[in-house]
Amino acid sequence: TLVVYDLATGAVTPIAPLNLSNAYSPTWSPDGARLAFTAIVGEYYDLFATGADGQGLVQLTRTYPIAEVWPDWSPDGTRIAFKRDGALATMNADGSDVRVLNPGNVGSPGSVDWSPDGKTLLYTCHYGQDLCPIPAIGGTPRLLVRAAADGRWSPDGTQILMEGMPGTGLYRVAADGTGLTDILPFGDSPAWQP
């Protein structure tokens, strides 16, 4: 189950009810008021959102047998990007207005990250082998870096941290794809300090 742990008080707040199995991939809304996550319902993966206090649980997707995973909030908190059965999609924070951005045309997307200005999504594309940015409103994705995954925008949007494939360390590249730099010969799941 998912919980929120308060470092100051030691309080543990359950977020996902026990009847939701394998709740994972939590992501906070930019204002810290809500949490979106993936959970298994029956045999399929759907997306949920709840308040930071565990109240107000809402099932955002109900598209059996299609799986939705890896939610990521837009910088303004109005939309959520996610993987939808081999495609990249976005929806309003309440689950409405689902838009498929790449109907499977570049392979199964992996992790997703919004640019700080909310105009572009960076995701693992080509069946988990490369990084591709795509306009958040849809359009044609472009190849940014080959043999990379789990890209993360810098807070100012000028650079991207990523892990090399397979397990070749961490790298940095300019947002336009130039200046690829080897950072560490090991590591995964990169993150920028705000």
C-alpha cells in the first residue's frame, strides 16, 4: 500500500486502500495537495488520485483491458501525462479529456517528464531504447538521444539528465540534443535538485 510519512512527526497516512493491489509510481501534484499513482484493479492497471491526507480517492481511468501507468503532473497541475497501452497520453487532473499524443507510432513509451514550461513532454521511446520530446498538445515526436532512458528536465528547462542504456551510467545533454556529457559511470533514476 502507499503511505505518506511525515518526517517531522513520524505520522504514517495510508494513501491507497488495501483493496488496491500493487499501488506504485506515486507522483505529487505541484502544489503538494494531491497524489496520482498506478494501481492494479482486478487484473489491469489504472490511474488514481487522492488528497495528501488520503481523502478523496478518485479513479481517473477505467479502460479495461487497456493499462495506464506512470502518471506525471503538468507543472501547473491541470493535466497528467501517462503511458496508455503502448502510447503516450495526457488527461485533465480529474481524468477527463484524454488525448493520445502518439498512437503507438514510436514504440512503447516509458517514463514521462514535463518540461518546466509545460509545453513539451520527454519520454522513453522506441521500446525503451531512446529519449524523445513531443509537444504536450500532440504532434510529431523527435529523437533527442539514442540508447538512453528516464530523462529529467533541469528546473530551467535547458538541460536533461538521463540514464544510459543498458546500465551505462548517467548523462547530461542540452535540451536541443547537443553537448552529450558523461556524468557518472553508474546510477539510474536521475533527479535534479530544485
